[in-house]
Amino acid sequence: MAFPTGRRALAILLSLVILVAAGVTWALWPSDPVVKGRDLVIPVMDGPADDQRVDLDATFYPPASGGRAPAVLLAHGFGGSKESVREQAGRLAGQGYAVLTWSARGFGRSTGQIALNSPDYEVKDVRGLIDWLAGRPEVSLDGPGDPRVGIAGGSYGGAIALMTAAYDNRVDAIVPQITWYDLADALFPDASGKGPVNGVFKKMWAGIFFTSAADRLAPGGTTGAAGLAGLAGAAGARPGGETGQGSGQGSGQGSGQGAGATPGAEQVRCGRFLPQICEMYQEVAETGRATQEAIDLLRKSSPVSVPGRIRVPTLLLQGQRDSLFPLSHADANARAIAATGAPVEVAWFNGGHDGGDGEADWLSDRTTGWFDRYLKGAGPATGDGGSAAFTVTRDGGRDPGTRRPVLLHAIGDRYPGLTGEERTTVALEGPRQSIANPAGGSPASISAVPGLGGLLGGAGGVSIALDMPGQAAVFESAPLARPTQVTGSPAVTIRVYGTGEATLFAKLYDVSGGSLPVLPSSLVAPLRVTASEAGTPVTVALPAIDRRFDAGHRMRLVVSTTDLGYATPAAPAVYQVALESPTLELPGDAALRTPATGPAWWTWAMPLAAILVAAVLLLTGRAGRRPEESDAPDAASAEVPLVISGLGKRYRNGEKAVDDLSFRVEKGQVLGLLGPNGAGKTTTMRMLMGLIHPDEGEIRIFGHRVRPGAPVLSRLGSFVEGPGFLPHLSGRANLELYWQATGRPPQDAHLEEALEIAGLGAALERAVRTYSQGMRQRLAIAQAMLGLPDLLVLDEPTNGLDPPQIAEMRRVLRAYAERGRTVIVSSHLLAEVEQTCSHVVVMHRGRLVSAGPVGDLLGTATAVNGGGPRLEDVFLDLIGEKR
């Protein structure tokens, strides 16, 4: 075989570097031991005069390491409660932190009313929680009454982290996520730079934000603050209780009044908000304009009101798909905190209130790493001296094996801000154009649809953009001669002709021939300008983005008069818009390096260098061998679906999550993977799917070693993370769309067989949003079976199914294996495994304790309470639990 040389060889070499480092990015660490929390009620005093008692419903998680440890306050998102962050709290406790979660005043079972993180209310509540931590024997102290403590949270919870750090110098580090710098600017943005008083009312987000807790106060004090009627949360980020990628599990239970309050008309109308906040919203919702009183009230709950007072190490995690709190808010927070000399790092991730991937595991690792550095003193201190390190998530294409999107992380030593380290320009063309504002502002153009990301379960940042004819002026560049990476906020100057005040919306599209234009992150820049007959020039700061515009693509600037998410004038009007300057200014940061760091990135430097040397030798033919020979298939196991040999994976603390695990699975078997929580099942399945790397040993599927992107992974179908579908499409359409995305021939899908497996009948033609949990579960399993993979891996496949459906699923899995294929099922329903599986593997504390046919295991067991032995009896015997 001839080896490529010259530019092609260099391209392959660079691709190899990217693939190796992408593997590092995807090397997710196994979960630490789960810690159970203790529920309690903590009374605190707040109010302007400190005379109002609030009972906060809280849960305390002691550190799994025992002894004293730093503490972490974990705050939930709007519409949630302490339950929304339970999983994250248990994980942090397992990593050696004392963790306190609580339902903020007005949420969950806590008393009091919502004050939007006011210094007089929520901030004082958190200071009371810090006082409580100072008295705990499990918490490390920096001095009397001064616990070592960090705060993390998303959106509403991120804001309380920032505000508490400003008012309580006992806070040692914070990790705010998808949150605000200026709440007035978030709800009344103005891209011309004149501030909220000139801003355009973000009516849809404001409606979700305020009416979620104001409109539905039911008898007994129950409010429907959870679910869609809460601020949409970050994709996977799990800010807690907010839709989007958040958990959305807030209970919404509580009194709905402050201590001693009597429910009356005002409480019913305002729900759980303080009356003055409710009244402010009612006024601005009617007028669509911010009053100075509204601006002052919103800014009182914002970091913009406390310049120079946040002086603690801060990791700002902001979503790129966020029309509520866009990247500009993280930028303002970063600049303000860095000015004090405090360490700051900024990360733009693939998620936000409008959906996206969410990157929950990566964000969790970044959060833990930040606290490890600044609460435990472990790890290097970067971003010191007023400069902020920078990480940006970028699209890495689709993994050819798992067919899942790959995300890469570009990193820089300094945070460049929204203006970038350097700026380039692109020339726009287009004549002066007339645009009309329709009567009543309807029909309206569409950019982002608030709450859509939550309905789609974060669905990869699905976006809808539509510009109504006659309402939009269009200016476009020539095809780009070379790829252009935009990182930051582009800027353009336009001129507006007419009379009176014009409300406009500017947006920048990526246009390629033959495809629909793409509006990056579905973001738009609203502004107000007073038009004139001579034309009024205005410079527009377009939304901050990170996007590569490929060569041959065009950049399209659209200026429209309406947007569905914003308040627009009801009176009809006509304006003209022209380019004041043809120059579109584009920020960039050439110092960003892709791929990004993963956990302990420096430990990969030497292996990566060795791989580069080996690649050079291979490409020049010096070694006389093919690059893939190190992963050459094992002929002896070429017909064996799965062979695991000496597999090992360690936690970051050195404890083994999987320890010397070996077993094999033959064709025709339905194998049950069993073990108590923390046994290593999930870690093993992640390694099996090529999502994380083993530290020792190997996994081979049909003789081929498993690694990220290995072609043999196309023979594996899996369902391990819960069903996720586009709710507005039918079940059939979802499966068809999924298969089209794989790029494989339609005839290879065996769609009709998968549809028969789903057993949904006429419901296949209904929208998925009408499905029950069990119906979604069956559709997800059918999706995993598309293409009839030789190896099928299912995690808890019977969740949400009723007994007849479970029996049918049992039949389907057995029939699937009887055709010469293989099924691996992880389940906690031992009786179901006993009836479904032909073989079992039992794990405990990362090690294999038994493997073999179900019948053989039952034959060695001793019956309990009369009758024959059960798999449950065998399982409890094997893991050493008393019966």
C-alpha cells in the first residue's frame, strides 16, 4: 500500500492529533460513591430589618471521605427545588465535599416569597446557611465562624452564587452557570448600547419568568413553578428545576406566603413573588418599556450593582445557545471580577436555556476541578492576576462508530472578551430597502422560541429561524474565499430612515448554497433607534457567537421589524434601512487551540508526543506497517460478540471503579449485567461503547479493539441515556429522521421490523409529545434496534412499562438473540432479569464475582423461605448482603 505524502500526509497527521485529543475530551471519569443526604429545616432571618423568619427546606450530604472537608452550597434554578440538584450533590459529596442543598425562599417546601436574589432576602438566607455550615463538625474552618465554602448553581442559582460572594467574604470560590450580570439588561436588551431604558422588552422570556410563580397559586399554597413555566435550564448542565437541559424536577410545594402572611387577593395574584416585584412586572408587561423603578429593582439583584465586590476565584460557565442570558452576561461578569485581580476562567459550552447538548459530565468535572483547586488546594492556579483563561466548545462532527455528535474544546491562555484578540472585516452588499412593521406586530419573524429547548429535551440545539416577507432588509457578502472563525460579537453600522422610533432586530446568518440559512445559536440583537428623514446612523453589536463560516459560504445580515420573543409597537409603520458602512467587523481569537484540555490534560502530553512521532514514521513508510496494525483484529475472537479482558478504570482518587474485569458474551445470549450501586456497571458500559478509555485491559467486539470512533461500533446499538425525541414529529418520523442522520442506506434500517418491535400501532403516526413514558421507552428501544445491530446494549429497558409490556419486551429480546445476535441488559429488576436473560454477570466493587448461565447460578443457590432459589437470593449471597 502506498502512503500519502506532502499536504495530504500533513492533513492526516493533524487529523490524528485532533482525534487523539478528542478522545481525551470524551474521556469521562467514572462516578464516585453515592452519598445519601439528611433532610432538615434551617430557619434564617432576613428582610431589610432582619425581622422576617424563613424556614428553608434543606438537605446535608456529609463528605464520603469522612472527617472535616470543604463545603459546597449547591443552588437550584428558577422553578426548581433542592431535589433538582440531588444527583450533583451526591456526586460532590462522593468526591470529598460537605454539600448543602436548599430550596430557595418561595420554592419547594421553603417558606417566604420570591425576591429575585435580593440582598435583603435570598442573599441573607444564604449567609444564614453559611452560618449553619460553620457549626458543623464535618466542615473545614478557615477561622471561627468561617467555613471553607464554595457556591455553585445555574441561572437563578448562579446569580445567588455571585451575589452572595459580593456580600459575604467567607465565600472562597464560586461556579456560576448560565446566569446574568444585569437582570434589567437581560429583560430589556439594546444592541445600540444605550442600556435597558432604551431596551426592547423580552416579553416571552419575561412571561415565563414571572408568571410561572404568579399565575397558578393553588389552594394549600402549591404553585406550578416547575416544568416549562420556569426559566429554561442549561442543557445538561443541570442547573436544577429549569427546563432546557436542566432536570425540571422542582416540586413546587410550599406555603406561598411569608411567615405570618394571610392569603388574600394580592397573594393570589402575585403567587410566590413579593408584591412589589409582581406590580413591577404588570406595569412593564402592559407598556413594553422599562421604567427607572423597574431597572433599579432588577439591578438590585444583579452583580452590576456591586462593582468591585466579587473578589473570589470564579469559573463562569455560559451557554452558547441562550437567548435569555447570552454570552455578553458572562463577559461582563468576567471583566468585572478580573478587574479586582481575582482568578477568573470563562467557558462557553454547547448548551443554555435554549437547549443544546448540555455537556453535563464535562461541566461537572470543570466544577469539581475548580473547587479542588481553590477549596482543597489541588491543581494549578490559572487565570490569576486579572487575566481569564478561556474554553469554547466546538462542533467536532459526528463519531462514525456511535453516530453521536462529537464536541471538541478550544482553549486559550487569556479570555479575549467579545471584541476578540484580533478583528477582520467582510464587505456586505445591498441597496437601501423598505421594511414594514405590521399592525399589532403580527405576524412576527422568529429567531429563538423560549422554552422550545426544554420541550425538545435539549435536542442538540434545534433552532427555527424565519423572516417575514416585507419586514426584513437583507445584506449579503460575496462567497468567502477562505474559512472564517468568528469568536465574539460582530459589529455593523446601519442607517435608518423614516420618522419616529423604530424597533429593529439584527441577526447574522451563515448561508451556503443548497441549504437553509443557519442562524447561529438562534440569537438576535434588538435595538431601538429614532429614525429621521436624513437617516440615523447606529452601530449594532450583533450577538456573541463562536462559529466557523466555511469557504464558499456567505454572511447575511438581516434587519427586521418584528421578533416573536419581543414586544414590538402595535402601530403600523414603514422605515428604510441601508448600510452606513459596508464593513462587517468580525472578532476572532487565533490563540485558541483545539482540542481542549480534559481532566489532568498534562498527563497526555508525553503519550501525544509519542503518537506524533509514530505517525510521522508511519506516514513516511519507515516502519513499513499500516497505522491501524496496533489495533489489528484478533482472529480467534472474530466471531465472538464481546470479549472483555483485564479491564480496569480508576477514580481520580486512585480507587478502582472497575478492577481486572474479564468475561465474554457469545452469540445468541441475552446477558444481564448486575450489581449494586457503585459496582462499576455504568463505567463498564461506557467503556464498552467507546465513550471512556480503560486504564488497563481491553474490550473487543467481534475481534476488534474498542476505541472512540472504531468502525466496529457501528455493529453496536445502544439505549443507555433515556429516550430523547423531537416532540412535534411522529414516532415513525423520529425513527426515519434518526436513520437519515446516520448517513447509511435506507434499506439497511429494517425500519418495519423496528416499528413492529415498538408495538405502538396507530400511535406511530401521532406526535411523540402525546406519548406516555412507556411508549417513549419502546420507541427508544426500537431506535436502538434500527439496522439490526449484532450487539444490543440496553440500560433499564423496562422502565415505564406496564406488566404486559414488560412481558412483550422479554419476548422481543429473546427473539432478537435467537436470530444469532446478542443482547446485554443492565437492570435492577432481578426477577425480570431471571425471566429474560440466559446468562448473567455479577459485579461488586468493580470486580467480577460470578458469571454464567442463569440456570447454573440458580442450581448452586440455597432457597430462602421455602420454594426454589431465586436470582435475588443468589445475588445477595454473591455480594455478601444479609437476607
